[in-house]
Amino acid sequence: MTDAPSKEPIAEEFTIGSGAFLHSLLSRIGIAHSDKEGIRLRIIITLLLTFVPLLVLSAMQGLAVGRSVHVPFLFDISELVRYLLVVPLLISCETFIDPWLKKVVQYLRDYLVEAQDDERFRAIVQHHLRLRNSDFLEFSLLILVFFWQWVDVSTHAPVVSTWHLLPGSNEPSHAFNYYIYLAKPLVRFLWLRWLLRYLVWSLFLIRLQKLPLKLLPTHPDRHGGLLFVSTGHTKFAVLAFAFAIQASGILAEQIIFEGKTLYSFRYVIMGITFIMATIILSPLVAFTSKLMDAKRHGLFDYGALANKHAALFKEKWIDNFEQNKDNLLGAADVSSLADMNGSYDVVKDMSVCLISKDNVIALLIAVLLPFTPLLLTVYPFDELLKHFIKAIM
């Protein structure tokens, strides 16, 4: 591949983890950096605002441990998973999503965008950066979060006694009041903020496919040179992983404390897998029509070239074999014919969809892995270990 044209770098501008008022607030207090130190500080501060107050308030009223309620705070699996696993993951995932997206954007501009379309490409990037930086959208998310929480509280009816209510009464605990008015809304805001960022990136891909990209039907990635887009986009599977962790915590709590079975949640798990696959993989379908056009033109162009090449080969080595037979051994024409056939095979085998087997496998692992510990509610660990050893021995 030729060297990239000398264009002004644009990748550093395209990040989705930063932007809008939350990033500005974090910048003012000096923890907006995406390095390890910045991520660690943000995780610690978030835990100090969510998990630690809930633990202290529930302990003050005897609801952290013990038997005063059926589900004390430190036995509430769904909440422990939410604050100790999901929140750190949502905060830290920008460190391995943003670098890939920067590479994708810069590579697209350097190698697949025509020089005359560079301004259009820049305009698309700037449009989506404005969406990312929109204070209005983030404030709207905050309003939505608290309205959502108000609906939750008005319909809240725990099946068993939990740390939400004081023992023997319907009076909410101090921890529950903090939970509904700050801790849980903050986590939901983190979720919705990431979903907004994901939407910005997906809309960027959808608008990008309208540009006349320089796709190569003979590219060895079998996707016209676009497979790196799919590779970068699949990094969003970490969001599916985080969602599956949170969902598995909720299911584990119902299995342990409400007597439900893992089998009864089979359709729930299947539904979560299908929804996550649809959300994460569907933006890649936007390039299908462009890949179909590239493959159709490639088959025509390389088919015509292969026809001419084969005709010349036949004329020289078949029709006039007697004249050229002494030069057959070591002739470059035979190798050239094989190379031409190989090039045509690459075009013929070119995929017209960026959703590859590797994408699907990575997503399935990300979604289903958090549910595997639930198998321990069906089979004890020692029994599972025996079956595993028996299977491999």
C-alpha cells in the first residue's frame, strides 16, 4: 500500500469519551485525563459518591449485614455488581474504545476518502463532534434519569424484605433515600451517556458510507479494505459485556433470594443476546450497499481483464504450443495466470457485509460470559469441575 497522503491529522479530534458539561466539570477538577491515573481517580470518586455512602448509611441502621431483613445491603448481589463492577467498567472503557476509533477515523481519511471529498469528510466529523459536545443533550439525559427514577419509586414494591425499608415498617431507609435520589441516577446517567456516545459513532458510520470511498475489491481483508472499521466498532462489545454483568447480577439475586431457576430465565438471556447483537452489529450493515457495488464492479472489471489474459495465454501456449514449447519451463506466463486467477478469486470471495464471524463470536463471548457463574446455582462447583475433567481426559 502506498504511503498515506500528507493530510492534516484529524484523529485526535475524534473522541467520544470526552465532551459536554460532564467532561468540562472533570477537567476543572483535574481528573478528565484518560490515562490510568485519571481513570483511577474517577472510579474512586464515583465509588465515594455511590457505594460508600450506601454502605455507611445501611450500616448505621443495621441493614448492611445481619438478619433484620431478608436481603441486607452487602448481600444485594445486583447492587454490588452495579457499583463494584459495572461502574468501574463504564468509566474505564473509554481507554480502549477511543484509541481504536481514532485509528479508524484517521485511516479512513488517509486511505479511503478521495482528496476532493476531504472537506465533506471533515464536515461529517465536525457535525458529530458537535453532537458529542452538546450540553443540551447531556442535560436532557439528566432530566430523563430523574424522571425515570421517579417512575421507579412510584412503582417500587420489593418481593422480599430488603435494606430499602426499615424492618417491620414501610418507612424507607436512609440508604434507600440516598440510593434513589443520587446513587442509582448517577449510574443510569453513565449508562445513557455511553449510549448517546455510541449513537453518535453509529450515525457517523451511517453518514460516512454516503461518501465515494476508495474500496478495493482485491483487498486481502475480503471486505474491500473496510474490515478495520468492523474491528474498531466491535470494541463497543465492552458495553454489552457491562450490561450482561448487570443483568446477570439481577438474575442471580432472584435465583438466590426468590427461589427462581436459571432455566426460567432462558428466554431472558436469549433476548438480551439478540438485543445486544442487534444494537452493536447493525451499524455495520450501513456499508453493505457500497460493498455490493464494489464487488459488482470488481467482478466485471477483473472478469474482463481475466478474459483478455486467458485469451492471450491460450493464443501463446495452446494455439502455438509447438513454437513455444521449448520456453515452457520457467515461463512467467504460467505464474501470471495463477496470480490472475487468485486475484479474481479474491474479488469473487469478497464479503458484502462487515459483520464477520469474528465479530459475532466476540459479541457472544462478551454477552454470555457474565451469565456462566449462574450455572453454579444449578450445578455445584465440584460437580462442574468433575464434568470438565471428564470431558478433557
